[in-house]
Amino acid sequence: MIIEEARKIAIIDYLAYLDIYPVCETNGKCSFFCPFEKNSLIPSFEVDLARNQWHDFFIDMKGDLISFGTRFHNCSLFDFLQKLDDFSLSLLPEGRLDKLTGKNQRQPGIRIISVEPISSPELIQFLKAKKIVLELANNYFHELEIEFPLIGNRLKVLGLPNESGGFQLRALNFKGSTSSDVSFIDNDACSLVVIDDLLDCLVAMQGNPDLPFPTNWLVLNGQGMNAKVDEIMLLHDEVYLLLGNDKDTSGIRKRALSLASGNSIKITDLAPLDHNFNTISEWVFNNTQNVRSAPVSKNSREDHRPRGFRR
């Protein structure tokens, strides 16, 4: 089999061939226990069905079927392509692929058990490692205990409310959502910061002197540009793009600049020019001499809803 043909094979089909099945499916993304770790208890391995790409948050690696196969089988590209010659969907026992893709039944999503302020030692240590102040995190995040109904496993995670009424979920070696959407933090400001990652957002809140203060925040959560993002941007006089330099953000940047050209919006692109930094968080901390502590609301957290989120 040639490389071009191999890349057309759906990763979830090959996982089914290996008897590897998801623990949940949300918004076109399936979560699995890490295939590279035999005793994994956290579903850190995610497959984007539309893009046919995998991302394992435990080992912090991602790629296509070829990169998965060569790592999983610990073999060369040539050897893996030979293995794919033996692979065929016709070899799958009846019902196995249906079990994976949900042709007969939809895979259960994530069930929320509880929503509380952040208090778990594991999550507090996770925030500390990310250099995020707990008091600030508690103003925007919640501690959620979630369950994967298919297997009954429970996990405590950070949850950021989004515009669909769901949560974006993060923990060590885990990333997911109950219903994926953008998150808009409304501080009644005329300016807006557009950023892709929810943890990068908190880091930037703590210390980026290039940003106005106060300002509103729009966390894309991997959604890219869409009509909802356009609508939120058009509500502001100034928009600051705090995005990375990878190819996934280049399209976002182009559409934002195009939107501004036809409207009275001032766009400032704060993309790091230094490609040595892998994340916006790294760039912020390496370009900020005096880290500023963002104010924390003393208001009550009724209905588990943090101050500043539009509903």
C-alpha cells in the first residue's frame, strides 16, 4: 500500500481492527484509553473523526494513521504499510465496526456527577504546574466530577462553561467537553482578546502588558472561526489576536483580518514571532517581567455560574 492510500483509512476503523474501542464520543471526537500505555486509566487518546487525526494528551503527541501505526507497532514506515496490506474492513467481525462508529447505537457522552469550586489536590497541583493562580482559576473554572458511562470510570477535571451551556474539560492527560463550543467572558469592555486555549487564557489574564485592562475574552476551544465568533467580534471596537503560529491558527487570523477590513474594528495581532515557544503560555511568561494578578470577583457563585460569562 502507498502512503496516500494509507492516509485515507479512518483511524477509528483501524482501531476497531485492533479491538480498541472508545469510552465516549462528543462532538465528532472519540476518546480512548491510551493505546500506548497498557495500564492507562484515563482516556487521554482522542480521535477527531472529521480530520482523521489523533492526539494523545498523556504522551503529548498527535498525527495521522501512519504516525500512530509506526509508534503502536514499533515498526518502520515500510513495515507498517505492509501491515495495512493485510488490513481490510471486510475482515472486521460483524458488529465490531458498528460498536465503534455508533451505526446501531450512539456512544454515550460524558456524565457530570458534581460541580464545585476547585479543591482537589490533583487539580490544584495541575494549575500550579501551569503557573495559574488558584484564586483566579476559581473565578472562571469549576471542579467537575465526570463519569464515562460506558466503563463507569470517574475523573475530576477543570470545567470552563461555554456558549452551549456545556463545559470544556481539562485535567492532567485529559482534554474534552460535554458539548464543545466557544467560551465568552464578558467584563463589559469595548475590547476583546481572542485566544484558542482555555488555560492559555488564564495565563494571559495574569500577565500580558500588551493587553488592555479590563477586557473581554473569547476562548475558541479549538472551534476556529464561525458565525458566532464573527458576531462576538463585531460587538467590540478593538480585537486582540493572541494565537499561536501553527497552521491551524493561520486560517483564523486571515478570517479575523478580513472581517475587520469591512467593519470598523481595529485588529492587533499579538502572535509570538519567536517560534521556540510551543504554547502561548510559554510565550507570555517569557515576555512578561512583572506578572499582574487579575482581580477576582467576590460575588456569589449562584447556579455554579462564574461572574462575567454571557448566557
